[in-house]
Amino acid sequence: MPSLLTRIRSLVTARAHHQIDEIENPQVMAAQVLRDLGDDLQQANQALVVSLGAEKQLQRQREAAGAEAVDWEQKAERLLQAGDEPKARSALERTVQSRNRAQALETPLAASQRATARLREQVQHLKAELETARSRAAVITANQTAATALGSAARATDSYTRAMDRAQQMDRLSQKASRYESEAEAAAELLNEDGRFEREVARVDLGAEVEARLAELKARIAGAPAAPIN
């Protein structure tokens, strides 16, 4: 048998989960997820723009170094044709330096291109996820709207059932009250019959007594003995 502390802990946990479920409104949470995905997509786009800028800058630097190497090589050729070998040598040194600089840019340029391609793929994936999330959010909203409508209908049905029960209860009370009223009328009629009978009896008794008193009075006047009064 679980201890009291275990039961209390289970009760507290259950209440906490219930409150979280009430707070975690699916429609509100879905809207927040859409906002978060939108923010993530915006940040990914910004990172892609930065990466593309760096890639283009490196590419321009490499192209400039290559063009510079070609230019110095042409100058060296012209100088050598002109018989100025020392200057031609210096021009060739510049040619080699420019080519080395262009070659040194190949590695960071390739890394930047890979980063750009990866970011472009991430952006496309985030766009697809955002569209999917929007579709799911629409379904969540529709389901929650339908559930709210069904809940309202169920509550309305419960209210209607309770109202009908109350109406039936009122009918039963009215019928019971009518029965009481009929019984009261019957009792009143019975009481009236009893009272009428008692009044008739009293009227007969009163008449007999009056007749007896009248006979006595007549006998007294006539000097005859009066009849006894019962």
C-alpha cells in the first residue's frame, strides 16, 4: 500500500500536469512555434547573405590577383623584349607573388563556397519546415475550433437537458399542487355538508324547544297545567 507521502506527491504531480495542460493552449503554442521558425529563417537568411558577401569578396580578390599576375607577366615580356632584363626579372617576381596570392585564396574561397552551399540548403529546409508548420497550425486551429464548438454544443445539450428536467419537475409539482387543491376543495365541501347537517339539527332542536316553551306559555295563561319541558 503506498505511503501517505507517495500519494501526496502523486496528487501534486497530477495537479501540476493538469494545470500545464490547461495553460499549454495548442493554438497559442503553434503560433509561437511559427514565430520562432520565422525568426530562425530570418537569421539563416542573414547568415547566408554574410556568407555570400564573403564568398564574392574572396572571389574578387582571387580574380584581381590573377589579373595582376597576368598584367605583370605581360610587362615582364615587354621589358625583356626591350632588353631590360633586371626590370623584367622584377616584373616576374611581381607575377609570381600575385599568382601565389591568388592560389592562397583558393582554400578560403572553397571553404566559403561550402559554407554558402550549406547555409543555402539550411534556408531551403527551414522554408519547407515553415510551410509544413503553417499547414499544421491551420489544422490545429481548425481542430481546436471544432472542439470548442463541440464543447459548446455539449454544454448547451447539458443545459437543455437540465432545463427539461426542471420543466418536468415543475409539471410534477403543478400536478401535485392540483391534487392538493382538489383534495382541499373536497374537504371543504365535506366540511360544508357536515356544517349544514349540524345547522339543520340545531334548527330542529331550536324549533322543538320553542314549541315546548310556547305550549307552556299558553298553558300558564289558560290556567291549565303546563306540559313538562324535556
